[in-house]
Amino acid sequence: LSKSEFQDDSAPECAIITLILEVKARSTILPEDIEQCLLYLHQGGYRLCLLVNFGEKPLGVRRFVHTVAADREKRGTDEKRETERREIDECSEV
């Protein structure tokens, strides 16, 4: 939340942030661990995920942020592909 989202100066001093904390105990973070975090963010509607690996020395920490703009951009790309598919299907029916 920011002060610009409020009509007056009643903005809170701090904001509540919901995050996912994914904990592992492996020698290294695997690509599957990263995919899992990204899936949680995308499907769960969360904005922030911390992947902490206690098996690494020093402690392994990865931070993932889900942005709405990136989601919109991906969705726009998917919609464009779907439109192209429809156009190809329509042309092949003729």
C-alpha cells in the first residue's frame, strides 16, 4: 500500500505483506524447487516467495517476485498465439 492509494493522509505506517516461505534441506537448490515456487506464486495469487535452503553453506536464499505486469504480458502473448491458431484453422478449413 502506498499513500497515493488513500484519499487523505491516513496511510498506514507499514503494510502487511503475505509471502510464501519454501524451506529445503538439500546440498543445492534444484530447478524443480524454483519451478515449484513460481507455480505457487502464479497459481496462488501471491506476490513474494522466499526459497530457503538450509543444506547449503552459507545458507541458500532465493527471492521470487510475481508482478502483475509480467503476468499480463504473458497472457497477451498467449492470446496472440491463440488468435494465430484460430486464423490458421480457419484457413485450413477452406
